[in-house]
Amino acid sequence: MLLHDLFSTQAAQPRGDAKALLGMKDRLATSTLSALLERGFLATDSAYGLVRFAVPRHALRFYLPALWPEAEADSDLLNGDD
């Protein structure tokens, strides 16, 4: 629900509101938020700043196949393909 909400509104939200949208206990919501930030699905300008929707480069090939050849090239390098 959090990613959908941030994507559809295109607005940044305070971390507390983002954790509430996850509908989890505080500790689990904090770890989930951290994991989403680490993997690039959320972005922030500071450690305690607002969070916003982001699209990590490694996900572009799944979201928009064949649109970004750089994403495919990165994937090929990671997989050891030539």
C-alpha cells in the first residue's frame, strides 16, 4: 500500500506516516522502510527526511522491458553474459 500511495500521489511523506501505511508494528515497519530505501524503491534526502517513491535502475528491465538498454546491459554484466 505504501509504494502504491507514494506512486499515485507523487508526494513525499514523513517516515511516521509511511510506517503507518505499512500497517505493521513499529519495529517491523522501520526495518521494512529501511529495506525499501536500501533497495532503491524509496528515496530520501536525509536520514530522517521525507520518503518518496523511486524506481531503482535494476528494476527498470522488469517495469519497462526493452526501453532502457542500459538496464539490460547492467543485468548482463551481473549475470556474466557477454
